[in-house]
Amino acid sequence: MNLRLHDTATREVRDFVPLEEGKAGIYVCGLTVQSEPHIGHVRSAVNFDVLRRWLTASGYDVHFIRNVTDIDDKILTKSAEQGRPWYNLAYAMHAELTRALASINVLPPTYEPAATGTVPEMIELIETLVERGHAYAAEDGSGDVYFDVRSWPSYGELTRQGIDDMEPAGDADPRGKRDPRDFALWKGWKSSEPESAAWPAPWGRGRPGWHIECSAMASKYLGPAFDIHGGGVDLRFPHHENELAQSRAAGKPFASYWLHNAWITTAGEKMSKSLGNSLLVPSVLERVRGIELRFYMVSAHYRSHVEFSFEALDEAATSFQRIESFLERVPAGVVGDDLVGGSAGSPSTSSHTAQLPESFVAAMDDDLGTPAAVAVIHDTVREGNRLLADGGDATGVAAQVRAMLGVLGLDPADAGWTDGSGAEAEQLRSAVDVLITALLEDRAQARADKDWGRADAIRDRIKAAGIEIEDTPSGPKWSI
RNA sequence: GGUGGGUUGGCCGAGAGGCGAGGCAACGGACUGCAAAUCCGUGUACACGGGUUCAAAUCCCGUACCCACCUCCA
């Protein structure tokens, strides 16, 4: 079976056929770095990280580009409110984003271009559009340049909308537009804006419109035609529709497949900053570990809406701990080994699909069916636990589980999960281990003496400190 | 007005004509000094009303409710 993906443009699940055998080029619309990322933002990154890992596991040489938008209206507005330079706000929020993504083991992209770093390419593209008669400089002297939607007959093809059915923008400032639906490719500088937020261009100093940057960056790093373009559902229109129109109008075939992930909502609504800080990535990570948050996200299909709740998050964490505890009970050597095949760049990455259960592969190939894939992991864990209970050898099963988790970015032994506090945490852990071990020796003596009251009292005392004791054939084990 | 999506057991969450995905919780059993962990077992779920079919959660028609996008949005 081959990988099949849901393509928004055709509204169906289609076989994935790359432009070039064995290679996959992916462009994902990243964030506008204007505020701290919340868990809704990072879901998109996790979803596309899974796509990228699955393609890699399937033997593709993946070129993965995810941009950041570091200049736009909101950044200018917010930075002005906060009284700091716009580039400082964007830079700081970009750093926050990078940290948040690292904390949930999202691999760094092949490259992460920024809008401000691609201005010359955008200008070139706009010039091409003007030459071809699909864009025009506003006649009001504003320095704006607009895309002429009426000049492009297939405008609306991605979201199947007719121009005349679209609501004209309610707040549209008609300025120099020929049609209210024309969108800005270039925005002339205004005296109310910082001078640093403008670049020289044939139409006067100004800054890029929102959509043009992605067309320019995708073409620059992936070529005029590439395989997959991704982003959140809200980007279908206008952002992706406009990207498609301006790219094709400039003579580029653009993306073969359009993938869109659904939202995480809270209380039935989109997340927004007005809900407070409780869903910012760092605060959620005070409650569950990054690997548990990622498991929560991967447990739902990327095209399904997720109604966020802390209860469901806790439940996912418990569910994941079951998988982890199986791995921990398998004799050492398996968990520590790097058996998830090939560190980054190794040519033999495809070899590890060999140890993935067929049902797992089938689930992933079916439009990244991560819920079914997770079910396979649970089934395999149960099989392993059964072997363990019967005194059998579960190392092969554990290897399978780790291989599957690895594809989802959820292998607990993955170096991506060791956070910055590593050294200190390790010291703390070994100190606690010494203390707990001493208590456990007392308990063992009490149990040998059949002094159950004292044995249980010791266990209760340890438990009160938040540490669970588990008696195993190889002696008691503790975990937080 | 236009376009698209949804409603599944106590909860989360898949599936898309026939065999109850999986998890969490609960209950019973095994194991244990008691626990914990683990294993085994326990559920007559598909918004509502019709229809098609040997067979419908799944297809068709209708109804209700919810959500997203329509030029700031993951």
C-alpha cells in the first residue's frame, strides 16, 4: 500500500505521487511571530512533523520548509503598543516558538526562512505579475500594489468559490483597488509606521503583503513546483487561495497537494489571547510533560477538531504512561539502544519500516491515521505485557513499540526529550534514588519480618512524597 | 448569501455498508501479605424522522443543533 493524503484542492484522499521519485518537498505556513505560542499553534507543527517523519520513515528524502512571518500589521500594532521595536518583538516571539516546538520534539525544518529575508524575491515575483497583467500599482499614489483577481479566471479554485459569491471585505479600505476582492502584494509605507519596517521597491518604499511571502519562499527553496503545501484550515482562504493564484499567474505550477489541519478549540471557540495564559505551551507543560502533550495531539486525527480539556489531556498522559511503563519493564539494552534506525542524515532510514507492524504502516499510509496507529501501539504493548507476565522475552516487541513511537516523534529515549535541565535533574534523581533505596531496604526487612504495618507505613510515607512503589520480580521500583 | 466540516458509549477518540478500533474511568476475576503494576473478562454507542438494502453508525431524502472560512488568524 502506498501513502494516500487528503488534498483540499480535490477534496479527496489521493495516492501520494511525488514530482521526483524518492523525494518530497513540503512547505508549511508557520506562525506570525507576534505573541507566545499556545497549544493550538503548535498542533499544526506537530501534525506536519508527523507527516515529515512518516515520509522520511517511508524512505523519502524530505525537504521541509517552514517559514516565519516576521513583519505584518499585527506585529507593527503590538510592538507599538508595547513600546518596542517591531523586529525585537518578532525576534523574541520567534525564540519562544522555537523553544515551544523543541519542547514537544518537533524536528527543526530543513530551513526556516523569514519573510524579511526574502523581500527581493517577493519584489521579483510582483514585477512578474505586473508584467503579465495580473497586478497593478494603485493609482492613488499610496505605493500599494494589488493582485487583480478578475484577471485570473481560476481564482477561487482551491476553495471552490466564485468571486461574485464572496463577501466583499467589510472593513475594506477600497483605496486604489479595482475590485474590493483584490489583495495587497505590496503595501506602501505610511508615515505612521516605523521607517525600519519598509524596504526599497520599484513602487516606492514599503513592505510585503501577507500572501506574497509564502509564494516567494516556497519557490525559492522548493522550486516553482513542489509536492505538499500545509497549514491550518483557516489558511485555506484567503491565504492559500491567494498564494495559489499569484503563483500560477506568475507561471509556477506550485503545490501538488494541499493539506490542512483542524483546530484545537476551547469551550467551543478558537483560542485567543483573551483566554489568558493557561494554554500557552510553557504553562501546559507545568501540568504534563512535553511527550504527553504530543501524545495527546497525535491521538486525534489531524483533520479532526479537538475540543481541548485538561481532563482529556490528563487522560492522554495516563494512557501514554502505560506505554512507557511497558518499555521500562523490558530488560535494559532495548530502551537505551538507538534502534529507531539511523540518526538524521543516515541513508538507511527506510530500513526501520521493516520492523513496523503492517497494521501500523497501513494506518499511517491512510492519510496519516494516527489514531489507528496509536491503537496498534496499545495492542502491541498488551502483547508485550502478556509475554512479560509469562516470563517470555519481550525485547522484540519493545523494539517494535519504540519504532512506532519513533515515527510519531514519541520515543521516550529520543534525544529530543532531554531538556535543558538535564544535568541538574540527573543529580536530583540520583540523590532521590539513594534515599528511596534506603527506605526500600527498611521496607524489605519489615516484609521479611512479616511486619506488614511497618512495611506499609514506609510505602505510604514514600507515596505521600509523590513517589509510587511497584514490586516487580526483580525487586521494587520507584517512579514519580 | 457562498463554501466546507461536524453530532459515536460515563469520558476521550477512530471507523464509513456485514465481525463492538483503541484508550481513560467503572465493575468482576487472576497475581500479591495487602497494594501497585500487569493479564483475563464485563458495554446491546453512533442527533432525530423517513427511505434503499438480505444487512445502515456508514448510502439517499428530510429535520434539528453546532462549528469553521468568506481578505488579521495554526
